[in-house]
Amino acid sequence: MKAFFKLNNSILDSGLTPNELKVAVCLYSCVFNNRCVVQIKQATIAQKCGIKKIETVGNIICQLQRKGIIERVSRPHKTKCRLGTYIYKLKEIASKGFFKMKRHILEKLNGVQLRMYLFVCRAVTKKNDMWNSFNDISRALQIVRHLSKQLQNFLQKDHLPIAAKSLNCPKHR
């Protein structure tokens, strides 16, 4: 399994709530070989996203369908009239206009931290730096400035080098 997966640049601009964003990222983290069809239990999604009720995941899935992130949901029948695991058809990832994210990070971040992490991943250049200041990040994500500084501390402490190094550019101090 690869350590990184792709996300559309537009995911942050889709108007998703923190929980919707976590579920969408969880689903995209299960995409392999650019096939945007994912088979995963709602209980597994809940566990990975830190959501306590499976019903909440079901409601979020409906919201993601309305917002166009999920194109189709199906649930095949197993033997003896039992329902199988949900299958989700996700919006295709563009060949251009995407960024990469570490697969293991989802369980470590809450919704606000995840939005900030995704913003940094999207803004990082090939030289592993970014031009955004803490004020730019705060304004774009509509959060207070000290939260973006807390993210830098978290990333450095948790050894997530791409985003931490990017936030540690001389411009960001």
C-alpha cells in the first residue's frame, strides 16, 4: 500500500463540514489504481474518522452524495437475503489539479486540523515550501491565527515533515 493518496484541489472549496471532509478523505484514502470505486463498511469509516455513531456516517454519506463527492452508493445482497458492504462510486480525481496526502494522518487529526493539513498539502510546491503566511492560512480557512500556529507545532511534534517543513519557512516565523 502506498503511503500517499491523491485528492482533488477542489475538495477544500466544496463547502464540506469537518466531519463530511473526514469521511470524504477516508473514502479517497481507500482508492487504488485510480479506480474511484470503494467498498468499505460504515463502521470502519466511523472508526477511522472518530465518529461515534454509524448512523452519523450514513447521514454524512447522504450529504456527500448531495454535494457531488459521491456519485453513487450501492449495497449488494449476500446469501440468505443478507446485505453486503456498501460500495461507493466517488467523483474522479483529475489528472491535473490534485495534491497528495499521507494515508495514515486521518486518525491523528480532528476536523479543523485536517482542513489545515489539507490546505498546507495543497499549497506545498515541488521545492517543498509554500508562500502562504499564517494570516493567509487563517483567512482562507476562516479560523483564528493562533490555530494555524498550533498546527505547525503539532506537525513538528508528530514528525509530519512535508507540512511542518513548509510551515517552517522563514516567511512563516
